[in-house]
Amino acid sequence: MLFGKKKGVAGLDIGSSSIKMVELESKSGNLNLVSLGFENLPGDTIIDGQIMEMNLVSDVIQNVCNNHQIEADKVVTGVSGHSVIIKNIVLPPMSREELEESIDWHAEEHIPYDLADVSLDYQVTGEDEESTQVLIAACKRERIDNIKQAIQLAGKSPVVIDVDTFALQNCYEANYDPTEDDVVTLLNIGASTMNVNIVKGTRSLFTRDITVGGSQFTDVLQRSLGLNFQQAEAVKRGVVDAAEGLEEKSIEPLMNNVTEIVAMEIQKTFDFYRATTDDNETQVHKILISGGGSKLAGLADELSRRLELPVEVLDPFRKVVIDTKKFDPEYISEIVPEMAVAVGLAMRGV
């Protein structure tokens, strides 16, 4: 490969219902889209973040690469769910050396697992004369080993394991250039999990993973209206005549019931944050939604009405240069909501 094209690093988002990959490159100060791919996974392949069908997942990763000309041999991937613990902690003023020596001791107070069983990382998010603010993140080693094995079986090398919540934040920061006073809630609605991140400027104030997702809408439509999976998926996304003989008035109450659960969980997250902080002045200005669940017909408007906040779909390609001769604009537009975490992961590889 002495005269060959240098292979890049791709962002790989392994979700419970699909695999997403994105490769970016930096040119003249801009981010350019090099390649991207999306493939669905069969049901129950991944349960609560744990890969149950290892060979199947590795095969789908290979298919995404082969079908979408993704040549990167290294990947950045992410984790989320109950195996991941994220905490903002406040410590006395100390040097970086003192923090490095004492971080395990401080982390033990906040991590509900034996530290020998987790991978731990931290970052200083602020400091003044009275305190050092530190964000700590930990994930069970068995979960990391599980995801690394699937990637290696696909012939790829995992170079960074990130947290989905922070990958989404990276995507937001690069595309929206927030000011220090901008307070937004980033809401990634996957098939089985919602990642919530309250962000002020470029600082994460509070995160929470919630076991509610787009599959709950699909399940309730299947059970209540006797639809198959494909019909229910089409109905929830507002496809006209997705199933014969369905009346709009029978669909709306079912969708609203699940939307109410989603809105309640977001409101609970806001309440949790207020209950665990002395900051009474910070008010969320806007909610940006992403993930496959964000494509539900009317969801943004309904959440906005219930939470009394502006809600819009996050555009992960807002400031990414896309060659329309290489990528079909209609296809990009269709998969935009699903690609936000993958784009954020890919940014780590640029």
C-alpha cells in the first residue's frame, strides 16, 4: 500500500435494530462525507445493548462496508444503556497528577459496580478556586469485550470506544456551533433506548439512558390493530395506505399513548437534573431529536406541545459537505435522523 490511498477511520453505530457507518475527512477546514451505509438487523439480535447473535452482527457490518464502498479498516464505536454510568462530580481543587492518583477512589462513590469490572475514563469540565468539576464515564468490561469481538469478527479494528451520548454531542457541536449560553436537550430515540443529554454550550450537564424507544410504537400498533411488523413500521411513520381498512382515528390514540410516555420520561429527566443540582437558573431552550424514532409522524410537534418547548430534528450533515453526484440527496434525506450518532463517532476518526 506504499502508493495506495490511505485508509481512514469510520464511525460505527451498532444499534438494537440497525448498523450505521459513516466516514468523514477534513479538507480545507470543512468536513466532507466520504462514505456512509445503513443496514437493518433482525429482531432480538441485540437485547439491552448485548449482542446475542455475534456472527450475524459481524456479517451485517461486512455487508454495510461491501454494499456502500466503506474501505476504512479502523472504527470508532459507542456504547449506551444500563452498562454505562456517567456522572458529573465536584471535587476540591487539585492538580492533574493528584486527580489521576485519586480518581479511582472518587469513582467508587459513584459507580455501582466493582471498579475491577469496568473500564473507566474521566475529563475535567471546569475548575475554579473552590472546586474541580469532573465528568466520569464507566462501562462494564464484558459489554466492551462483546462489542469489540463483533467488530474484530467483521475484520475491522476498534480504535476508540466512545459513549453514544457524547458522540451525539460531538455531532451537535460541530454542526450547530453553540454559544456558551445555549442550553439544549439532545434526544436520540433508538428502537429500544432513548439517550438524553442536557447540554449548556459545549458542557454536558446531565445524561440519562431510558428504556423507551421507537419499537414501543410499533409493538402497540401490531398488538392493537393486528398489523405485521412492516405495516406497523409504515403506519407509525405516516405512510398513506400502509395497511388496508385502517382509520386515522384508531391510530392516533395509540400513538399518543406512547408519545405521552416519552414526554413524561423527558420531563422526569428535567426534574432529576433540577433535584440534583444547585443550578436553578439553567433553562432548556430547545430539544433536538435524532434516531430512527424521531421519524415518527408528528412526534416533534406533539413533544413540543406537551413539553412547551421548541422541538426539531437534529441535522447531522448541516455543516458536512456532501457530493450530490456521489450520494443520492433523497437517500441522505431519508436516513438523516438515524445517522447522528454515527456522524459523531466518525468525527473522532477525522
